[in-house]
Amino acid sequence: MPDNMITGNQIRKSFIDFFVARGHTYVPSSSLVPTGDQTLLFT
């Protein structure tokens, strides 16, 4: 990969760092499906 190319992870980190630097709170992603819930989830 050429030196001037960046990865998706680098873009994601830059995006998150931009907003955190401006006072926003970083909240890690989580699953939409509750753990251990066997019911059908309609979205």
C-alpha cells in the first residue's frame, strides 16, 4: 500500500478523535440484540 493511503481504522480514529477533542463523549459501539434474549426483535 502506498505511503499516502490510510486505512479505514485510521479514518475512524481521526473522526472519533476530532469530536472527543471538541468535548464530545466517546461511547463504544454495542450490539443491537440484547445478550441472552431469545425473543424476536422487530426493527
